[in-house]
Amino acid sequence: MKKGILFEAVIALVIVFLAFAIYAMISTSTTAAAVKWTTPTYDQPGYMYASGDILYSFTGNSIYAFDSDGNAAWNLTIPDNWSISSEWLRLKDTGDILVGGFTGNTEVSPTVASSDGVLYVLARPNITVTSAEIATVNNFTQVFAISKDGIILWSVPLESKLILYGSSSLDTVSIHASGGRVYVFHDYQETVIDSSGHVLFTISNVSDPATVDEKGNIYAVEPVSSDPVLEGGAYDYRVPSSIVNAYDSSGKLLWTRDIGEPVIRQYLREDIREQFDSLPLYKYGSLYLPLKDGILAMDTGGNVIWVKRLNESTQLLELMPMDSDGNFYLEHVNSANLSASSLYVLSGDGSAVSEPVPYDEYHSSGYKAGKDGVLYYVASEPSNNSSLDALASLKLTAYDVRNASTLWSYTIPTYKKSTITLDETSVRNIFGPYTSGDILDGSQQRYPYGSLSSRVYGQSDVIVLPSEGRVYLSYADYNYEYPIVVGQSQCVYAMGVAAVNGGREEWQYSTDSPVTAMADGNGNLFYSTMDGTISAAKFDPATGLTISIIAYLFIRFIAVGAVSRARSRLDKNENRNVVLKFISEHPGSTLYEIARGIDMNLGTARYHVLILGINHRITSQKADNKYVRFFLNSNTFSKEEQVLLSFIKREPTRKVLGMLLEKPGRTNVDLSRELNIAESTISKYIKELSSKEIIMKEPMPGGRFAYSIRKEYVERVAMALESLKCAA
């Protein structure tokens, strides 16, 4: 054995020995987070869903699955003619409906469920209406069943009337899986599908997602048309009626009850909707129906057990309607003075109601989460001076609603305060999936001081995720010079994740990019960040040191060895040569296109792309913040040409460039009309192309702009479009 290798082995064994020796000394102390793993992704995850030991990450139409050790189990992209991360416009209540307009909250989380290792995803057609008004489109939604290996087991089309407003959908949809069945609410009906993808039956005339009990019996509320009708009748918006129906597991009607007054649909925050998004609510064998001034309880035979009435304008608390003991939390909104609103706690048997507890509805956005009777409120105190280094003070408070008392407060420390000069990458990683050009234009438009002299501007955000025995939180606190000038403006930030138990910090871990989403699975905290990584952390005082040792051993003796062996066999692997040839003949292809083009398993293609990248045979480009595209690393294409080809490969931006090549000087409205694409969507493409300085804009009378391809790109665009036609 070589001396160098022997020395490293001895050192590693010594470290292992020391790890066990000091375990007892550190096991009772507060430690930093034991980050189990961190894995990069090609995109910025927008939503995460944990089910058992599997974490699902969603970005656009792509789904990534990771096991509990951070290993990529599979990756699947739903075909582009479908959309699984659609914008859903949730109307809060019937009072929001106005003839000629509406208000509501826009959400972009996918509609998913899982059972027995199978992931179920609801998709709608990838349709955008160009009209400024609401449009009804007769089409189909689609349910996809995806195995634990990432294989689409089956897909079922469900005929629906899609209610669209631009790129948003006003439909209310839901999916639930249990007992070997999938329950899909769509288009005011509930469709039941078995685990093999066969539609068993459909229950029509359902106002909201139905409730299913342990025997498979289904309970639903009938709808009635709303008055006034939104947009003068263009939108078939229905609200719950007073009639409750029960069906057996075969879809046969068991009973019908008219409770004499309408059930009131409840608006719930997005992060708890999966748990409580049904009418009636169901808990411990009883059905619960929200009324305009209280709650009615009914048994599964349709008999009214009790009715409890409170004040008018009382509704379930949107971030904590129930707890695990069956208690209800209701809010009375004081419309004359929102800060003087109040909360009530109602027991599950209707026997006890708490005294009203003060609740500041005006500052309800500060309440980040709620669980089992405790609300978590975040207060931010901005710095009083304009120093970049003076970050805001963030404090998390746990408030016990049942006892009207503060349980604890935790001031979030600003660990690892960092100072950077903002460039294109850091702007994207800190401020979101936008280009530096977008941020610069936006900051100038929103500048609050009336001049373009540099000022310090601050932002902060906290995400709270209550779990069993502790509370997870992420924090992002930063100051920056405003407006942002790329390459000049500075930013000071502190970001990270932490676990708090009873107001005491269990662990924390700093990050260099804000957290976009968190999920809790089997004691693990999964979190994604804007820089495109997903991580998992778990409280274990000795884990951090142990992971460091294992990582060292893995990197030195396994990973490096594997890469070295792969390099030595680089040109001898037939599959790898096929991948390389495809990239050579189809520059700018995505991983999915490579795998599909050569009929190769996606995981196998990903491995060969990784090896080719490590050995500098190929290079990647993510010019459009959407897809990673691969090119030969042979200087065949300059960076500018790679960026341009990335846009040409995307059909929507290709159409925009083709139109501007043919008809320069077109406005947003012109492009929208001639390409049949929504104006808001055209604006997004224009921003992307402008940020890369491929197109330019010229002012026109009336405050509008005309767009043209820059002179230095005209010939390149023409050649790229022609080469794509030839390749096709």
C-alpha cells in the first residue's frame, strides 16, 4: 500500500474514533443543523411534497423524486401539452364576486396525492386565453398515476369545462387517494377511479371536494348558481346549498338531508388545503358543516347532532380550522375595525365555546402557520438607519389560542452575515427567478424616493412549518442598494433554516439563497433554495461530524475512484458515445430530449451526461431560466450563440423571434394578436429576450414600445431558424 493512501486511512480511522469519543460530551448541547444531504437540481424548485420516505420536487412540468438519503430516485417530465403547475385563482367567498370583475388569491402549487407509493397528479391542458375576459373552454383534465420508479402507470382523461383568465384557471380542483381509490373533484363533480386507472363512477352536482369515511362512503353538498353571476354569466360559479347527500362505496345514493340554510364555503390557506379542503369536514365519525354564523354537526346517518351559533360573519380560521383533538377555531371579522377581530374555540361536541380572543385581522399576514391550537406570528422591526449592515430584527412568537397566552418568543439570529456585490447570478439567486435586467427595470419603476440616487432598501421573509415536537422555520433578511445596478450595488444578507423547540433553538444552518419551500417527512426537514438546491436536515448532535467523515471517505475512496474509472473508459462506452453523438447533431437539447431521441432510460442518460460534463466533453447552458441545454465543449458555439439557440429551441420564444425577424417594430399587442398568445405571456418572453440583449425596444406615442431584433443578432437568428428547419 502506498504511504499516502495508508496515511489517509489512518487519519480517517482516528477521526472516527474521536467522533465516538466526544459523542457523550456534545450530545446534550445545542448544535448546528446536521444537514444530511444537499443535491443540486437544474431548476429552482417551486413546490415540494413529502410522502413517507420519498420527497417529490416540482418545477414546471418536471417532477424529481428523492429518497431519504438524497439519492435521485427518478425524474419525469409531463408532456408540454399538459400543465401540472397551473396558476389557480382561488375566490375567497361569494362576496368577492362582482359583475365585471373578481378578487382572489393566485396559487401555483400542483394538485397531487399519494397512496401505497404511487403519486397521483392532476393536469389541465396547457391553454392560455388571449382575451382580457374570462373564457370557458370545453376540454379535458388528465389524471396521471406515477409509480415509485417514475413510470406513468396510467392516465385518465376527465371531461371538464375549463374556466380561464389569461394563464390562470378559476376552476376548483382537488385529488385525494385512499383505500385503493383516487377521488378527483373537478367541474362540480366527483370522479372515483380505482388503482388500475378504471373510472368506477362519477357523482354529479357537487359543490366542493367530497368527504370519504373509513368505509368508503362519500358525503357531498349540492351546489347552486351564484347571484350575481361573475362576468355577466361568462363564468359558471356555484356555491354550496343547504342539501347534503351521502353515497355508498359504489356511488349509490344513501340519503339526502336539507339542513334549512346554506353551507358556507371556507377559504383556507394553501399549505393546509390538502388536509381540510372538503365539504362537509369529517372527524371522529362526525360531519361538520360551516354556517354563516357557526357550525352544524351531523352523524354519518344524516341526523343533526348539534348546532352552535356565534356572531354573524364568523368563519373557520383560514390557517387552523381544526386541531387533532377535534376542536374548531373560528374567526369573527370586525369589518368596521379589522384589528378588533376575535377568535373562538369550539369543542368537537359543541359543548364549550371559549371567550372571544383578540385577533388582529389587519395584520393577519404576520401569522405564518397554525397547528393544534397554537398560532405562529412573525414580527419584523426594520432598522432605523440606512446602514447596509443593519438588518431587520425578526421574532417568532407562539400564541396559544385556547388559553389566550403567549407560549414563547424566539428572536431569529442573523448567523453568517454576508456582503456581496450583486451580479446577474446573485440577483437571480436572492431575488428570485428573474434576470438582472428585470430587477433593474422593476427597481427603477418602484423606487420610493422619487430619485435614482442610491438608497438602502431592505426585505425580510420567514416561512414557518410546525411539526411534531418542534417548529421549523426559514429566514431571509437582506439590505441592498436601491435601485440595483448590476456589478455595483452591494447587498448584505443573513439566510438560513432553523428548528425551534419550546422557544429554544435546537439547530440552525445558514444558506446563501432564500428558501423557496419546506416539507416535513419522517422527522426530516426538506427544503429548497432559489439557487436550485434541495437539502435535508435532521436533529442529531453527532450527525454533522459523522457525515463529514463519511463524506471524506466517500469522496476520497469511492467518488474520486468512480470518476477516475469512468474517465479511463470514457470513449469505450457505447451508450456514452451515442449520447455524445446526439448532442453533437442536436446542439441545445435538454436531458429529456436526449433520452427520448436515443430511446434511453432517463436515469442512464443523466449518468452519461454527468460523466461527459465532468470530463469537459460537453457544456451546459440555462439561458432561459427554464431548461438546461447541452452543447459540445468544442467552441463550436460561442456563449452568445448557445443563449440564442436555447431561445430558438423553445417554441414560444422561437415564434416571437420569427415574427420580429419578419416584422420588426411590433408591439406587445401586435405580437399577442398575430401569435395568438396572451399579452401577459408575451411580456414575459419579451423580458427574457431583452435581458439577454437579443431584442431592443423603442418608445412609441402613447407610452407603448416597439420591439426589434438587435442588428448584431439578425443574421444569427435567421441562420438558427433555418438550421432548425433543416434539422426537422
